[in-house]
Amino acid sequence: MVRNLVVAAVALGLAVPGAMAADGHSLTVSATVISNSNCRFSTAASSLALSIDPASGAAATASGTVSIRCVGSPATALWSLASNSGLYGSSPAALRMRHGTNVTEFLPYALAFPASGSVPKNVWQDLTLTATVQPADYQNAAAGAYSDAVTLSLLP
């Protein structure tokens, strides 16, 4: 019986001191305590439509609103809003719309919105979104429809 235990221990690498080299591993443990709030948009999608007249020489802008509401235990929720790079941009700060038929043509634009704020629990709050195309970017652009799709992320 003792022989069977020693064989089992050796098979598991437990019984022979020095037979296996010890190795170390450092493990970092971290935690993020999330808010007890839960914020949501009122709708899943919206759009901004710019009308650009190259003869105007002025920046083209379009604004709209999205509504958010936060629920949870705090009386006031702190939220943050961020965007991705869209379908054709290289970063949220370098967004581009692509021409509908001439897919090698792009039109740079900027998207502005509040990055963070607070809202009382269970109260709808409107946030303004503004898209802007500068004259230097549209002066030599090919005529036609351009579009992009950007995802906005609302936390918490």
C-alpha cells in the first residue's frame, strides 16, 4: 500500500525533492469597481445629414441630439461618451466619409459631442452631436453622396 502511494506521488512529481526545478510566476491582480448606474440611449440609431455647397466657402455643419437616461442606486449618475473611428477613419479624431459610387474618394469630417457629464437618475438628458466638414476638405471633392457609420459608446 505504501509502495503504491510513493509511485503515485512520484508520478505527480510530488515526492522527489529536487527532481523538478521550481519555477516562479508573478501574477498581478487588479479590480475596477463599476458604477451602480446603468445608462442607455433612447434609440439604437440616429443620423446627421450635411448639405455642402462648395461655392459657400463656409464650414458645413449638421447637428442633432441623442437622449440618454441612467438608472441605478445613485441619485446622480456620471457618464462618459466616446466614438470609434467609423468605417473609414484612422481614429476618432480623423473621421472620413466615403463616396457612394467612387469608393476611392473620401471626405474628412469632425464629430463633436460632450465627452462626459452627469444626469439625475431616471431623467432623460439630450446630448448634442455635431458633424463638421471644413471648406478645404470639400472644395475639390467629387460631387455625390458620402457616408460613414460611427459607433458611440456610453458608459456606465
